[in-house]
Amino acid sequence: MGRINRYDTSGMIEDQYEPGTHKRILKNIPGIRKKKELESFETNELHRTTNQLIRTYDRDHRFTAQDICFMHKLWLGSIYEWAGRYRQVMISKGGFPFAPPDQIPRLMHEFEQGVLKSYTPCVFRNHNKIIHALAVVHVELTLIHPFREGNGRLARLIATLMGLQADLPFLDFRGIREKRKEAYFAAVRAGMAQDYALMEDIFTYVVSRSLET
């Protein structure tokens, strides 16, 4: 999703890097200093976490902010000390700033009481309502960006779990590349004005692709 610009973070564990990596590899518990090795480790842990969460949350589960922290901790807890905790640093991507750290607890509480309460469990019978639910949850969580790392992948994981509640297959996000990736960024930005139409288009494509595989 583009390079992260980080600022005003000196001295915080979330903004410490592995020695000799020129601030490209965040300090991690295994001490991995190669990007591909770290990415592979994170991917393997995400697969493990996904399989476990499928067995943890049933079709009638209403997701909470605590669930989201639990998912993040379960996934990245063996890699980063701060996994599962709301970030304490400012981050932006492509010049687009996400929520300030001091606002995250409030925003996540409002997200739980509003969006998650309205759209989970995702058991709507109408296909368009399912698409809308996936889009709203994904956009709003992405805009908050509650964690130091892994927000996009976590948002996709939650969308997958919601999709399973709606009797959809595993969602296949691999098609969001090049032009569609730019459309995805535009869809997230549009969410600032609570305009979810662009993200609904993205999820319509993702669901259609997933049903074909």
C-alpha cells in the first residue's frame, strides 16, 4: 500500500529497527533482518491464525474491538512485542494520514458500537447488503489503522471471516493489483466522507473472483 512515512516516534518500541537494516526492518522478536524472510514468517503466521480463527468464531458471532486486538496478537505476537496493542505512533501512507494515536481507543469503541454492531454477524440474505457490510467494515477499520503494522491484512482477514458467515467462499484478494490497487486506495479515501460505493465495487469484484475459483 505504499511506503509508510513515520515521524515523532523516536524512542518508542514501535519505531525501533533491526540493526544494519537502514530502518527498513522493524525490530522483531526473532531478530530477522531480511525483508523476504520476515514477510514469509508473517504470511505463515497469518495462515495459521486464519485457520484457528475459523474454528474460533461461528456464524453468529458479533465482532468486537477486543476480538480485533486478539486477532492481531494471535497473528503477530511471536514477531512483535507490540502486537495486539493500539499503536502509539503517527503513520501515513502515500501522504494520507491515518487517525492520531490518542484517538484510536475512542474510534475503536465507536467502530464496535456502530459499524461492527450493525454489520456483524454478516448473515444478510441480500447479496448487496453483504457487499455493503464488507465494504463499510473494511473502510472504517482501515481508516483508523489501529496497529503499527498489519492493518490491511487484518482488515482482509476480518472480511474473509465475515464472508464465511455469509456463506461465501474464502475471499481472494489477489486480483487487487496495478489499476485496481489504485482504485482500492481511492475507495479508502472516499470512505472519509462515508462514501462506500467505490469499496463496494472492489468487494463485488473480489466476491465474484472468489466464487469462480
